[in-house]
Amino acid sequence: MAIELCGKPISGRSRYETLIERRCYRSAGHTGKCDEYPFLAHLLQIAPRVAAKVKRDATKTTGAAWKSDDAGPNRIDRWVMLLPDDVLKNEFGINIASMKPQVRAKLRDKAATYEDCMDVAAMLTLNVYEMTNAPIPPPEIRDYLIGRFERFEPNSTRCIVCLDYLDFISFDLAQRGRAHIETAHANPRMHSPSNVGFAHRECNIAQGSSSLSEFYDWMRSILARVDEHQSQFDLVTERTK
């Protein structure tokens, strides 16, 4: 990391506060109050829904589609899911054993430390500002992000699945809770800044639970069969002329 962070403890109100020690993520030696999410200050003012999405997707598990014991908790801190089953049940009333296997896997696969979640939040913020038609960040936030990630490249953010460029305006196209841009994972079984990015909703759905390499192999196998079938069809068509 190119810049040194403040790192002073910050108090929180979550029922899971005993599991972590929240920290100030402002630059070391800053003036004024400590702040856990200084890189989101500008987005909170001009695009609060985008800022909320970055924070939520970086730190929370996916929300349950329905409320029941087997569906799992509706958004919970990712670091909580690092705890053993018995601790989750006895101390927090979360019964992993009662959940459907795919729900258990989803919660466990994307569990992450507090530190990784905070790094993901900062990286996603950089990705937002690097989108086409993104707002220009204040100099202090731009410099902060460059200090953290040693880059700031406007108009460079791509869908991590199809690799087409992403447009900040797409954040405003969400309908009935369905966003056009979603947070996605190159490897769905890992939540870290090097593995997380944004993707078109359709691309994220198509990738599913596969890693990107697995998904691309699947796509290549489909295209190979299509090419083979087309070649056979063209040969038959030529013979019947």
C-alpha cells in the first residue's frame, strides 16, 4: 500500500462488534475526525445509492430472497460467516445446519475478513470513478485512491465478464430492485479486492457459480460445437445444390 492509513479504532453499533475492531481509513496524520469510509464521502453527497451499494456489497453477504430458516440471514457482515457453526448458533442464533446446501455454500464462500471487505469497498469506489460518464472526484479523494491503488484511469472500468465498458449512468436504470450493474466476483468463492469488480446483471447471471475461467471454457465448448454443426450443415447444403 503506497500510503499509510490512520488505523485508529472506531466504535460501531452492530451486534457483531466484538468480532472486529473497526478502523479509520483516512490517511495517517489527517486532521479532523476519523472516518471508516473517507473514500465514499463524495459519492454519499452526489450519488448516495451508489455509495450505499459499494458499502453494502463490500461488507454484507447477499440478501436472502425470502425470510425462513433455510434461506439464511438477509445480509450479514461477511466476517461473521468466518465463525464456526457452533459459535454462530450458540452466540448469534444463526443455524447454518438448517439452511439449504446452496445457501450455506454461498454464505461461506464469500465470507471475508473485515480488512478485505474494507479494501474491496475502496477498490469498488475506484472502479465507480473510472467508469464512463462517472463524476469527477474531489482532488483529495482522487489522490487518496491513487495513493491506495497507484492508478486512476477514467473511462477504463469494464464488466469483468464480457469486458465491455461500463457506464456510470447505468446505476440509475435499476427497476424494482434489479440493478443494471452488479458487484461480481471473478472467482465466486473469494471476496478480495483483486477478485471483485462490476458486471452487467445479465453477465453476472450467466456466469453463475462458475469462476470466469470455468465460464469461458464453457462458452468456448459451445462455440466449438456451433462451429462444427455449422460446418456440417454447410457441407450438406453444398452437396444438395
